[in-house]
Amino acid sequence: STGTLSKRGVMNGLADGDWIFRLSAETPDANDLDNFAGVRGQAEAAWDLYDRLEPPPMGDYVSLSVEHRDWKRYPGSYAADIRAPGESGYVWEYALETRLVDKPVSLKWSLTRALPEGWVAYLLDLDEGVSINLAEKSGTQMLTGKKVPNLRRLKLIVGSPDFVEKQSDVPLRPVEFGLSQNYPNPFNPGTTIEYSLPKNGRVRLTVYNLLGQRIRTVL
């Protein structure tokens, strides 16, 4: 059956050139431990025997899955999505979903076998606008929101640096809080003020004159 392929079936018998990431989502109340993304020589671009459907959620669940509603054969949400070799890179678009409110979710990952020489792997949090180099960490933590169900959009990108850069929706290098000099300066009637944030969020910008008097607040 398409929904009962075991972890052993996904991971066993790896050959040279094969590689697989195992990802898990863990909370104090629910876990989704065995999720796989990678490449095997016998796999195909669409559904094959190494792909495994995500079990239906129950109770206070947490679910990490790749959406393949476009597949003609067995469309749905997948816990294991194994691709065919030969590409310059690969992208998996994940949905992290839970009914838990204001709870920490620990995302963890590990790599079986090495990536092709020179390749990199990044996990993007599209809602927060941040990226993680998977070679530098083995996990990260997120906090669920207040809506039920909570949904967080993630993207796993693996490939050559050029491929990953082109496929990324957020900066791959760390972004720190910064406020740049406005330009032009002096100005009349308008000027541009550039700023940077380490992640997406609301900004309140207050402008003061040389006497310390507040001129305007921009929300």
C-alpha cells in the first residue's frame, strides 16, 4: 500500500550517490518523527515506491508534509518524497501544521550519506523570512501561533550554491537589524530610509529632528 512504506524501506539499500534527509517535528504533546527527502538511483520524479503518504492527523497533532496534489497517481500529502538523480538541485515545499496553540515546535534533521561535492542544503521559513544552513545546525525551534490549525510554510532546497540562491525566497546570509543613512540628504520634498530586520515583522519608524522632537511616526 502507498501509505505503509516503512522507514526501513526508505533508508535501506542506499547506493553510491544516494542521499536522504530525515526530518522530524516534535512538541511537548505530539510528534511527527519520520519524514524523508532525498535522492535514490531507482526513484522517479513523480510517485514511486519510496514515496510515503502522510498519515491522517488525529487529536492535538503536529504534521510535517510535502504537498503533491498535482500528482496524477496517489495525489496527497507525503511524509517521504524521494527523487530521481541527475538534477542540479531539488526543492521540497513543506507544510508544518498543528492544532497546538502557543507551543514550541522543535524541528530536527539529519543526513544519511554525503551530498554531491560542493552542494549545500538550506531550510527556509517562508513566514518568518529566515534561512538555515542545514550543515551548520541539526535543528531549530519555532513557536506556534494562536489560530487553529496553525500552518507554517517551509522550503527545503538542496543543490549547487547557484541553484539554491536562485530558488531561495529569502536571504541565505544572516540579516541583522540595521538602519541606513537616508538619501538624498539634504532633501526636498522626500527622502528614502532603508532598514533591515533579521526576520519578517511589523515596523514602527519614528523620525526626530536635531532638537530631539518627534516629527513623524510611520507604521
